Amino acid sequence: MDRQFLMILILGFGFMFVFTAFQTISNIEKTILDSISKEDESFEGDGYTSLAIIYLFFALSNWLAPSFMSLTGPRVAMVVGSLTYVGFMVTFLFPSTYLLYVASAIIGIGAAVIWTGQGTYLARCSNADTISRNSGVFWALLQCSMFLGNLFVYFQFQDKTHIDKETRDLVIGVLTVVAALGIVFLLALRFMPSNAEQDNELESKHTACGVAVYAFKSAGKLFITKNMLLLSLTFFYTGLELSFYSGVFGSAIGFTSSIAATPKEIVGLVGICIGAGEVFGGGFFGILASKTTRFGRDPIVIAGYVLHMAAFFMTFLNLPNSAPFKDTTDVSYLNPPNAAVALICAFMLGLGDACINTQVYSMLGGEYVNNAVGAFALFKFMQSVAAAISFFYSSYLGLYVQLGILVISGTIGTITFVIVERKFKSQHRLED
């Protein structure tokens, strides 16, 4: 095993443990906070608002993350960012509306730092021949977090219609320890030299301020290029569907009283099925990267689009319009709502997300190797802007309107990705 691939595995395990904590809490946050508010009338924290704040600060901080990372390097950036995730988890042990929202802002800043560091480090450990494999392997390891965390939640939430304090504290305590374990893996990462020609220019900016300003300007210049503007629409869709499957979908099922005798326990199974789809997709494209890349990235993204459209239509039929807000006895077009259909949709959402995101990572790491920092920061900027917007409107718009927005944005985002991918294919043919 070469040293670069070993670092990819360590990176994947580090993110797997950190995001076992975060993705699990995202999936159950609305349910957890609803239970807290029933016990403490002074607590007014809302799960969708918390997630919206996270992604809003994530979006804004992405413009400064390249400058921060140019001063610290990707390894330090990822460790610093992961510490904010541990801090966020701890706040759930001490319920406070103010503390929840402040911690949400802080983790949003940390998210920009950790993901910019991750994208840069992934690019440094890859070349044109290994970027698809490395992206797929990293994605599969990362998304094991959905499987492991939600399996734990499923057993803890079994037969519960209300999540009591003892259960909440146990879940949060275990997830906090798991996030800390992820930091240990990130500390084990070794230095990898940059493979970007542009770094020669960075080295000429002798002062820390000069390096930071240069990184900021290069990200801004990249953003206004035609290809990146087109890709931004794809990035925007990934943010909308991320917020849907990670926050809204599970909550909507947990609030649909007629879907099961104890619908809260289904929330954990939803996360498991999403994670299974993510892991299968990431592993498949990692193992078969040499074969799938022969046909380009666009067929895989189109497959992800088809999976998502089918999942959205089945969700439209299966869940009532009022499901995202609170416990409801409303019925859907399928009467009663079917838990098996919901779990199939969850798997399709995860698999479709893996199809799209592995190819976005592959494109950014392969085609933008000379400005990987800026490219990944812009990806996360647009994704987090979309997620913030989605979580804000999730508190007000019914499920059916949210699904309509996803269908329209998914169609546009898929078209723009295909356009850019085919332009890159044409360029490579001319170069050959």
C-alpha cells in the first residue's frame, strides 16, 4: 500500500468518527430538541433554525477558509475545525437556546475550515489516475458515519414516543467520545507536499498576510470563471438535497404518527438506510473507479439524478404535507404511510447523493489541482448557502413545496454538471 493511499484511509476514518457524531445529531436534532422543549418550557431552540445557522456561517466562512488554511496547512485546519464539532455536541448536555445557537455559529466556521482542509489534503494525496478511486474510498468511509451512529440511535430510541433526558444524555455522551476519537485519527495524518504549480506563487508571498490575501483573491477569480459558475448550480443542488436527507426527511418520518406504532425509532433506521446507500455508492465508485471513469463522470451524476427524482416522487406519495413540522395524524396519498417505502427512499437518497458527490470531488480534485483550496472552498460555499436557505424555509414550507424545489434545482444542477464535464472531455481529447 502506497503512503498516499494510507493517508486517504486515515483521513476517511478520522472524518467517519467526527461525522458519526455530527450527521447522527443532524438527523435527530429536531426530534431531540422537541423532547427537550416539552420538559423545559423556557427552552425555545429549534432544530431547523440551528442547522440553518450552521450552514449560514459555513457559507460565509468559506471565503476566509482558504486564507486560514494557507497559514496553517490542511492538517492543522482539519484538527481545529473538528474541535468545534466536539464543542457543539457538548452543548446538548446543557440545554440552552442561546448556547445552542452560538455553538451552531461556531461549528459553521469550523466546518468551513475542516472541509477546505479535507479537499486540499485529498488533492495532495491524489493524481489524475487515483483521484476517482480516492474520492470514492473517502466518501464510503465518511458515510459509514450515517450507518454506525444511526444504528446506535435506533436501539436507544426503540419503543419511545418521547426521548427522555437519560436517553438523550447517553446518546450525546457516546457521540461526543466518538467525535474525539476522530480527532485522534486526524492528528495521525502526515505532511503531504502540494502538487499544485500555483504553490510557487504562494511561496513568493513571504508574509502571512500576503499568503492569506493571495488565497482569498485566487478563490474569487476562480468563482467568476464560466465553468465554476455553471458548477455552482450543481453545488447548490447538493446543498438542498443534503439538508433534506440529513435534517428534514428523518424528522418528517418521525413526526408521521400513522407510519408505525413508535415512529421515533424509524428515524434511526432512516439514517442507517441513507448511510447504506452512501457507503455502497462510494465503495462501488472507489473500487471500480478505473472502469467507471472510462465513460466519464456525467453518466454517474445522471444516475444519481434519476435515483433522487424517483425518491422524491415516492416521498410525495408516502408522507403528508405537514410532516416536517410536528407530530401529525394527517394521511398521505398512500393511506396509511408505509415505513418500508420510506426506508427504500432513504437508501435511494443516499445512493444518489454518493453518485453526485463522488463525481464532484473527482472533478474538483482532478481538474482544479492547481487551485484545489479555492475550488473546494467554493464548492462548500455554494453547498452551505443552499443548505442554510433550505433549513430556513423548512420551518415554513410544506413537504410538497420542498420536494418541488428539489426537483427543479436537481434538474438544473445535473444539466450544468454534464455541460462542464463534456467541456473538460473535449479539452483532454484536444490535448491528446
